[in-house]
Amino acid sequence: MALPSLFFRIRPLALALSLGGLGGCMLGPDYQRPALSMPVEYKEAAGWKAATPRDGEAHGEWWRAFGDTQLDALLAQVEVSNQNVAQYLAQYAQALALTGQARAGLFPTLRGSAGMTRSGSGGGTYLTSGTGSSTSSGSGTSGSSGDGAQSTSRSVSGISDTYSAQLSLSWELDLWGKLRRTLEENRASAEASAAELANATLSAQSSLAQNYFQLRVLDERIKLYDINIRSYERYRQVVRDQYEEGQTSRATLAQAETQLESARASSLELQWQRAQYEHAIAILIGKAPAEFSLPVAERFDYRIPEASAGVASRLLERRPDVAAAEREVAAANAAIGVAQSGYFPDLTLSASGGFQSSGTKNLFTVANRFWSIGPSFSQTLFDFGATRAEVDQARAAYDAAVASYRQTVLDALGEVEDYLVELRTLETELAARRRAADAARESERVTYDQYQEGMIDYLDVATTQSTSLSEQQSALQLVATQLVTSVQLIVALGGDWQGGAEELAEAR
């Protein structure tokens, strides 16, 4: 029988056995998402303004709601250049490869080999003759001493060469679902890896947006200090002139100088803080700080986007960290079935065939062919409870994954509630702070007019100016907090991320 005919005869039997195995029982529990007690709505979302739909915007680009083109350009570089994201991307590629490897295990493996072997056997005989006075003999040797002449002879058995060409087929039949559960486990792990990649990307984007807004508000605060410093320089000069003319005291001049230098020191402190935010942004887009600079914007126009909290259950689909935790539960569930398969035997169908000859000329002939076929069973008969321990370990790992999943959901709900109440309160607080800043500026103006008219001392002017500057700075700090909290709320709600990466279609 020729080799191709042999494999055509083997294939129907193997295919039937394999299909029977693939359709056989599946060990381990079928996966069901763990039950969760989800609130219908958020506690702190009462009276929350519904967001305007943004269906026309690119999916996932949540930052565009802030309307800042510079921020858009920076965030677009995170997925491309951020090295933490690149690390998770590589891990996701690895998970996809493991899924492909597990899927390949459901099908037969065909190997081919070809080789040449040289071998020999037997011994030899040696004869030595010549002149001398001694005679020696041993295995394979004889001789005598006569006239001292010596002679040697050797006989060696033949050396043979063997040439072979062979194909071998092996197929582990998935009778108990071990291979399918392994594929299920790896597929869930790949989906978890995809969600972790999305979570790492979202986290990097969130950090960049927060740093960006902090930097922009610092620019505004530095500008405010610069304006006040120029005013304080003029005030000090006026007071100095008055002091030199004997119209005011040395204490008044010292007060004006203290006010000026204090403002300069505060401005310098904000400048190094700004530099650190700039460095952080550079790292987030994969650049060395020396290679990146963000110029001061001529004007900082910001807007707080409307964020819809929606129903709480949407977190299960929208937050990538929640999705990753849930997929880890699915992987742990499949691992139970893999562990339970250790109680049952493995069945492997193997077949091989080929040609073997002492020469290459007539190697591929019917007379030189050989073949073999047969099933192979393997079963652990006694392992002192090792298999049972593996099953118990898998069940415990599943329970741990479920607890982690539920805790992740609780943490997510808590974050959303925190940012909802903070953002809602900040809106009212900022309005009050702006009213206070307006009142402080008016008080500063009136007080300075009174000082010009000689009605009050400069100490009163300095006090009202300091209060006015402090109120304006506090209002800007609240703007930064409001912007950062707005970013945090959007991210806590999952951004615009939706579970189910397109790449996983290849892994299914």
C-alpha cells in the first residue's frame, strides 16, 4: 500500500473518533457571570443634567468634549508612543498567540522526517610476523617468533547505510473537553488582556488630560501673579517716593516691599510646578522631558463637558477594568474543567508510515515501505491526591476571581458617586468663590482710592490687595479641580470605551 493511500484510510477513522471526542462531555461548570447587586441609579446623580448625545464624534475620543485642540493632539500620541501602553499591547499579542496555540491543539499534528544512518558490526583478525625472540597472542591475533620478521593482516565486517523517509500523525482526542476548556480559558484571558490594554490606555489618557489642565490653570495663575507684581512694583515706587519725601514711614515702605517679594516668590513656586507637569506630559507621550515643551497659551478657553451618569449597570460594559475582572472570572471557571480532566484518561491516535532502504535509488518503492497505526491511552492511576489538589486550587482561584470582580465593581460605583457629588458641589462652590473674588477686587479698588485721598494707611491697601489676589487664585484653583474632576468622572464612567475588541474576532 502506498503512503498516500495509507493516510486516506486512516483519516476517516481518525476524523470519526475526533468528532466523537469534540462532541463528547465537557468537564467543569459552564460559565455564568457572577450575580451582582447593582443599584438602579446613582445616589449622587439626583438632578444631574443629561448629556447631549455625541453620536457624531469618533468612538472612544472622550477628550474632544473639552474642545481643546492642543489636548486632542497630545492625547492622540498616547496610544502610539506611551511605553506602558506598548507593554500591555505586547501582552495582548501574547495572549492572542496563546489562544491560537490552544485552538491548534484541537487538530492533528503531522510531522515529517528524513535521515541517513551509517552502522557497522563484528570484529577483525590481525597477524604479525618477523624476527625476534618472543611470541604473543590474543583475541583476533596470532603469531610466532622465527627469524624475527613480522607481518599483519586485518579483516573488518561490512558497514551499511540506511536511508529513511517518514510521516507521522498524532491526534489527542478531546473526549472530556480538556482541550476545549483550555481554549475557553485562553480566549477569556485574551479578552481580559484586551480590556487591560484599554484600561492602561484610558489611564494614561486620563493622567495626561489632568496634567494638561493643571498646567494650563497654572499658566493663568502665573499670569495673574505677573499682573499683580507689576502693580505692586508701581505701588512700591509710589511709597518709596513718599518715604524719601518724608510723607510716610519706613514701616509702610517695608510693607510694600514685603507684598511685592511675596508675590514674586509665589509666582516662582508655580513655575517649577508647571515645569514638572510639562515633564509628566512628555513622559506620557513617550518623549524625554528635554525633547518636549508646551508653550503658554495666549488664551485659555475651557469648558466643562456634560457627562451622563446613566444607569449604574452600564459600568459592566463600559469600564475596561470591570470587563477585565469579569473575563478573569471566566478564565478561572474554565480552568476548573481543565483540572478535572486529570481524573480521566487521555486518548491519542497515532499513525506513521514511510520508506526505508539501504540506498536512495529504490527508496520509494512498495517493497521498502512500512507503517503503523494505533490508539494510545494514558491515565494517572495514583498520585496521592495531586489531581484533587489541582481541582481544589482551581476552585479557590475561581472564588478569588469572583471576589475581585465584585470588589472592582464596588470600587467603580464608589468612584462614580464620589466624582458626581464633587463635581456638582464644585459648580456651586466655584460660583461663590467668583463672587467673593469680584467683591475682593471691588474692595481693593475702593481701598486704594481711599489711600490716594489720604483717608487710610497703606497697610489697609496691602491687606485688601492680598485678599483680592488670594480670592482670584482660589477661584482658579477651583477651576483646575473642576476640570480634573470632570476628567475623572468621564474615566470612572468608562470614557467612551465599549467592551469587545475587534482583534478578538480572530481568536474566537
